[in-house]
Amino acid sequence: MNQRARSQTDGSSSSRPDHSSTDVSRETLSAPEEGRQLFGEHVAAVERYAELLATAGVERGLLGPGEVGRLWQRHLLNCGVVAPLVPAGSDVCDVGSGAGLPGVVLALFRPDLRVTLLDSQLRRASFLSEVTSILGLANVEVVRARAEDHPGRYDVVTSRAVAPLGRLAEMVAHLCRPGGVVLAIKGQRAETELKAAARRLPALGFARSSIERLGEGIVSPPTTVGRRARRAPRGRCAAGRTGGGRARTSRRRPRRAP
């Protein structure tokens, strides 16, 4: 049975992230110019999240100590540049959310989204609930459950370093509404994984797949995203990209199922 994660979860190590014992400089956690450029008016909230990751996130083993110095390039900017692929007003499920990447970043950057942070581990779900409360994220819900067991349906499903693309598609196909998209932040093996999964994807309801590289000039290397669109019902259009926070919905007729 799915368990809704609360701000104070039974069995968690503490009711609030305690970062008093971690020495992290403000300069390290302040947004670089690229971060201020990307996040704009939301940058202060993302900086606060960076502080929680660098302190409580490290103390609880959700982030390695060596990652603190590259929080912005490797994690926050890497996730933030995915936002233009998410249509305005979408219901989003971040599968295997872990420390909240990319789900918390999207929720902070895009208040128009309704974001579910999905993770099966109590330790992670407790941290996510506490972070959500501290950051005042009214557009976020934390659910402790395995992706395979979660009954929700969403416009957009996100993941980051959860599973190879073929396995991930099997895990989340039921979570993605017809006409919705799965956005998987991947590394250098993205194209190889997509080719290996090509025959399985149509049987799971995915009509189109592509590899996209985002954030040129903002994050180095650019973020690689495996993008898979589920077939839309006849007479409806699949979820499209947004630009500058506004959705641009494709006017193409959906392809018929083979």
C-alpha cells in the first residue's frame, strides 16, 4: 500500500534537517551567473535548497561530500535546464526522486507545476517531506512507494539516473497519461540505451522517442535527456514543449498505433 510521506515521519532520524554540524561556505552555495540567468526570480529559493542538499543531504547520505563543490553545475543547473520540456500546468511525477533531483528543482522554478516526489525509501521520503515543508512548496506532494506500485497518472514523468531507458519505460509506462511524456536525465549511454529499447517501446504505448541535449552555454556538458511520448487518443495532441515558461502544444495529429 502506498504511504504518504509526512513532514514528521515515524522512524526518521529527525523531524527537520540538522545542518549545524556541516561547514559549507556561503560562496560555494551561492548561485553562479549561469544560475541567476536560468532561475531568475526563483534563484534565492534554489540557493536555499542548495544549502539543504549540502548540509542535511550530505549528512543523511543522499549526496556525496565531494558533490558539494559542484552542486550547481552537476545537479541544480543540470536539472533546471529540463524545465522548458515540461508543458505549463502539468502534473509531474519525479520517479526515484532521492534528494529531489529534478523534482524539487522543477517545483521551485515552475510554480505552475504540480509535482509528486516518488521514492520507496523511508530515509529519502522523510528528507523530501522536510525539505518541502522548509521551502514552503505548496505544489509538491511526497509519496513513499515503488513506481511499479503507484497508481497515479501524470502528464510528465521525470527521472534521473534511475534505470536504463528500457527498464525505466517498463517501470513508468502506467504512470504516464496518453499524450504525456517521460523525461529521463541520462549520461553518455543515452543513445545506446534508447537503441536497445527501441523494439519494446511501442508495445508499452510510446509512439516517439528522441535524445535531446539542453543547456548549451549554461551547463557543461549539456544535459542529455531521453524523451519518450506516449500515444495520444485520437483527436488529442501530445504534450509539447514550453518556451519561457509557456506551453507550445504540437498541432500535429497523433500518429495511429501500428
